[in-house]
Amino acid sequence: MISEDLLQFIWQYSLYNPAHLKTTNGESLTVQHPGRLNKNAGPDFDEAKIKIGNTLLVGNVELHLKASDWKKHQHQNNKAYQNIILHVVYEDDQFEISPSISTVSLKEHIPVYVLERYTSLIQAIQTIPCASQLQQVATIVKESWLNRMLAERWEEKLVDWKEELDNSHGDWSSLFYWRLAANFGFKINATPFQLVAKSIPLQILAKHKANLLQIEALIFGQAGFLQGALSDAYTSLEVSTIKTCKFSYHSASTICSINTSICFLVFSNYHYYLFARSKKTFASIGK
């Protein structure tokens, strides 16, 4: 017996023989579009286009391994399933959910090789089940695919960067500064690091580029590390410095707007400490 997830996959990508499909009542059936997979509550697919006989239906499709699973899952009592245009099942066990809802069984239309390939992948011991099949792929196909994925990755990044550039009013230096901070955060901490950078304008850091203590005070103060009891003289000096900076820019909120608890988690790996120590980087940006 196949799983319901596999049945959804087969339906979504039309991995069945579409010829001679008929409903359990004997009507001809053509799938013009399987619909869009719904990952939330409700029917499995929506916006499907199904032609039954001479009638084109557009709407929701629900899938089950057996027709009787409709009653087992209590769909007859759920309003979300009242507008189903087709009930797709693997095996028809002679259960009719409603005279107005057609049912189609795919059991006799799924090629054997689909089930065999699925079984081999599920039973594979490799971390990536299809890894052993990579050598069967032509070099030109692999290279073309990798080049395409690289292009798509850059396109996705450029969309984000374009949005950030618009937010900076076309300031490329600020964009570089934000992205540099995000990269110091790597994958997990990229967003919090960038938020800290955005909360301290580049122009402010540029004004203090010759004073590492002031840069550290600005960054650590913004991150909430210069609050509460302090144990060493250097940190106390940073507190004094940040107070001076606050007075200079007439805005405590500009310097301390990031949630302290978030920053404590983010900065625990001290990547931003390296960022603060990059005096040469700020010096070059400020030119």
C-alpha cells in the first residue's frame, strides 16, 4: 500500500497514465490542471481544473488512499469540504461520498516503475537517497543544472538587495554596510546582525572611525551589552563613552532600539565582536 503523501506527489506531478481516466460512475475524466497543493488545513488541492464528461469544473480536490477514508476523516461534517469537485483515491472500496461529487481511482493508472522507484529511494541507506544515481546523469546536464541554480540564487539575492537599496534611497555604501553586517552573522544570525547595523547609521560610524573605543561603545551599547552591573574598567569606560555619544546625537532611542534578549543570543558567539574590531573596514567605508 502506498502512502497518502506519495499519492499527492503522483497527482501533483501527473505521474500516472492520463489516458482512459474514468470516474467510478463511468464518466470520462480529463485533468486539465491538478491544482495547487494546499499545505494548510482543508482540501489537498485547490484551483484544479477537471473536465468530467462535457462539464469543466474548477475547484478543490481531496485525496485519500481509500474512498471510505472520507467518512473515516469526518469530512462529511466539515464545511471546508463541501465544495470538492473531485475525490481522488488510490483504491475504490465502493464508498460514495455524495451523488454530486465524482470519485476517480488511480490504482490501475500508476506505472509500476513509479512505485518501484519510490520504494528503492525510501529503502536507500544513503543520506541523499538518489546519490547513487548521480553518476548516471550526463555531465552537460549536471553543469547546466548547476549553472541555472547559481543564476537563480543570484536572482533571489538581487531582489532582496534591490529592495534594501531602495530603502537606503540609492545609497550603495549603506547597502554594503548592511550586507557586511549580515554576512558576519552567517546564516542563523544574519537578520539580527543586519538590524543592529541598520539601527546605527553608517555616517555615525564614519565620524568615529579613528576611535575604536567609540565604535565598540556604539555597537555594544546598541546591542544592550552596556546595561546593568559591569565588572571591568574597560566596559565601564565604554558606558561612559556611549553616554557621551547619546548626548551628541540627542537620541537615546537611536542608540538603544534593539531588544536586549535577542542581542544576547545573537552576540554570544562574538562574531559581532570581530565586526566591531574591524576598524580598517569602517575607515575604508567612511572615505
